[in-house]
Amino acid sequence: MPTLTNEMMREIILEHYSHPQNKMTPSNEYESVHMSSDNCIDDINVYVKINDNVIEDCLWDGVACAISTASTDIMCDLVKGLDKDKALYIIENYLKMIHEEPYDESCLSEANAFQNTSKQAARIRCATIGFNGLKELIDNEKK
């Protein structure tokens, strides 16, 4: 992915906020986790359907700010069709990026739009709520 300008990052976030492709409540064949935030409106459910160690589908629904909506929607796109270990690798690198640690940007695609989130500490929870929810679901599924 080319180096993202601030304008490109805003466009990616705004597009996923305005037109989330993965925002819906699925059938009961999905595992889910409820996630909320004390300092924002974020109150979402993350849904995942895993079959033979592969994430067949990932969705979310609820009320969320622009950052949470966009980051969670992008996350769903990133992990569909991947095995759990690859999905966890993406989650791990995304969280490293958010916390300004060395990370593999090549696996994050549009999620790189959140690379400046750490400069707004109040937005870190917003940017990670969906990723933390999916990590919890995958970790619980591994048990």
C-alpha cells in the first residue's frame, strides 16, 4: 500500500463510517461478544463465524463513533477467509501500530489509516474496540 497522506486516511475512515459493509446482525450461527466504552458512545457486538479454523465471516452491529465504526468495519474485511492465526497476526500488528510499537504495516491494508490514533489518546479505545472483541472471540474459540 502506498504511503497514506492525512487526506487519504480521512477518506478511508469517512468511507467506512458512511457506508459500513459489515454492519449487520447475523443469524445465530455466529459467536458474538458485546463491547462498549465508558468514554464514547461505542456499544457494539462483534460476530464471527469460524469453520475448520477459518474465519468464514466477520460482522458487527450497534452504535459507534466514526473511529469505531470505520476500524471495526475494516477489521471485518481484513480477516474474512483467513485462518485464526493469520487473523491474530493482523490484530497483534494493528494493536502494535495503535500503541506506537514496531509493526508489520504490510498486513494491515486500509487499517493503516489509524496510524496516528495514538496522538489522540481518547480515541485509542474507539480504534481498538472491534479488534479487541474479535481477539477475545478467537481466543475463546481456541480453548
